[in-house]
Amino acid sequence: MSMHGQPAPGDEREGADLRVHAVGAISQMPAAEWDACANPARNSANTAEAQRIDQENVYNPFISHDFLSALEESGSVGGRSGWQVQHLIVKTANGAPLATAPCYVKSHSRGEYVFDRGWAEAYERAGGSYYPKLQVAVPFTPATGRRLLVKPGPDADIARQALAAGLIELCRLDEASGVHVTFATEPEFKFLGERGFLQRTDQQFHWENSGYATFEDFLAALSARKRKTIRRERRDALANGVTVHWLTGSELSEDVWDAFFDFYMETGSRKWGRPYLTREFYSLAGAKMGDRIVLMMAKRAGRWIAGAINFIGSHTLFGRHWGAIEHHPFLHFELCYYQAIDFAIAHKLSAVEAGAQGEHKIARGYMPKTTHSAHYIADPALRRAIAEYLVRERAYVAAAGAEMAAMAPYRKDLVLDPE
């Protein structure tokens, strides 16, 4: 797909005439060009410029060329996965890339964590065809991050507009039912809302670092009862001779990945039915971005028995999935929540995002945070029905978030900043 964008009235800058293209593989865009749009702060050679950009765009590992290419090269997306790659790219007339969006044509609604199956069923009952649809997202990854990956510069605004218009045009050309931009940032959520995308919210649970020097400092901020419970859970998790190890970079050997993949398959098969990621994905991710991965691995009697994978952003530790071949009380909490907090404190990260769902995280210091998605629905009747539903859903999410925030485990004499 190719589309020519026109400059805004009065905008006669060179390069304001834009070309929008869809590509069937991220390998069709050089890594340096993609990352200059996705993570410009990390890819700026100028330190002062990087600091300026970083105020707007923190480094997010999931939108990097390394992560997305590992998904594609490993066969985790593409092929028969139901995730057909159609990344959108905005370039100037002379071919310089200004923006991109990770985009997929979907034939189902699995692996998204923003649930629209009810919409699909209702539309199909009415005689419509909900699939294919376009998904602007990081596959299998319920973590907030930029989705309209616009390179900073004088053409940023017009490039962002061209990207949004290009998604709608791609929807038309693919005869898709809509465009779903999930786990977007709040500014993107508002920007797309102004362009007719329907707005949807949900809740996750994140831990925030209030300048703690140690895990004990964090515990001191909790009520005495919660503090006692967490200490007991941590003690019980390691009671049977279990030890925990942080593995990153060159420590991520193929033997380690073999063990972790066994955990993923064992636990993922029970939880999801069919795990999404292939074994090759882990090898590729480890080779491409091992310095941005930390495995929390548990060992007992000389062998690995459980593990949790985390990705390291500039400010945030992103916990993804875990698995185990032996089951010990509270080991899940230890590897996924408490070790993540330990790591974030040790590395002065400001937050831990521990994935989707899980109200049980509140008692462990993870508080409700609003997530955002934006949805362009092509059929006017379906759009009206979903818009009416989302009004009620947003109100419910806001009320539920306030109710859950009141369950905070923190001491009442401490004042925590509301979201």
C-alpha cells in the first residue's frame, strides 16, 4: 500500500509531502531506521539530544527492532499464527523514514490481552465479518508503550497524522473490520480519539519505586500485617532448598533457554492451551538483546525448576511470563513480584509492570494503573454499538480502579501520589 500525504495548510517545508507504505516484514526496514523512530533516545549519538528526547520517549524493549524481528524470524508471528505482518512506514518524498507502526492483520483475537471476542460474536450474529482486523500492538505483550513510532523532529506532527490516516486507509484496502491500537500511551490514546477512534480503558497493577534503597525500605512503607505476610511468603518460597539466580547477557546460554522453555511450555499449556512463542524466539532474543533481558531462575537440588522472564527498559522492568516444573508455595510470587522489586531497587528503576490482570498483586505492593487502547471501527452500526458499550465500560473501569486503590497495603500515615 502506498499513499501520498499532503502538508498542512501553510506548511511548505521540504519533505512535508509524505509516502506511506506497508511492509510484510520488519527486515524490510533497517534496524537503525526503525529504532530511530521507536527508541530515539537510546539511538541518539548526542548525549544532550538523547536527554531531551528521553523526556518524551523512554526506551521500551518491546518496540525495538530486536524484539519484533525475533518474533518474526522465530515464526512466533507470520505463517499460520494468524498474525500477518503489515508494518506501516511513513517516509519523506526523498525516502527518509519519519515514522512507523507495528501492525498485523489478524484472523483471530488471541494473544492480545484486550478482549474483543464479544464484539466479534455480536457482529457475526448480525451478518458481518469481524476478521480480518488490523492490530497495532506488540504481539503477546500486554505492556504499555508507544504505538505510533514517530521520529522527533520538525515533521513529527504531520508524520503522526499521516500514520493515523494510513492505518485507516490500510484498513480499507485490506477490507478489515477495524484498527485496534492496544496498550498505547495516554497521549496517543487522546490523539487517536480526536480522529474518531473509540477509546477503551482497563486496569493493570504496577509497582512504583519511591526511592527505596533496599527491599526492607519498601517493606517499611507497608502496614505491619502486609509486611509480615510478605516476609513469610518469601521465607516459605525458599524453604525447600530453593535458590534464586538473576541471569542476563552472556549468562543466557542455550541450556538456560532450554530449561526456561520447558517451564514456559509446562505452565503455558495449562494456562493458555497453546503457548504463543517458539523455542527459537528465546535464542534470537537472547542473542539480539540479552543485555535487556533478566531471567529470575530458581534452582533446587542442582537443577533449574522455575523461572520468570523480564525485559529491562530505561525506567521500567517489564515482567512477562513464568513457568515451573516443580511447585513450591509462593515461588510464583517470589520470582515474578518480589525478585522484580529487588532488581528494580538495585538498578534504580522507577517501576515494575507485572503483566495483565491479577488483583492479588495489590497486597504485594502493585497498585492499579489505567491502560489505554483506541479502536477504529469501519462499520457505522457496529461503531455506534461499541461506542455505547465503551461509555459504560470506562465508567466501570474507573470505579473499579478507585475501589482497588482503596485496598492499598501501604501505611495510612504515608501519602502516596494518586495516578
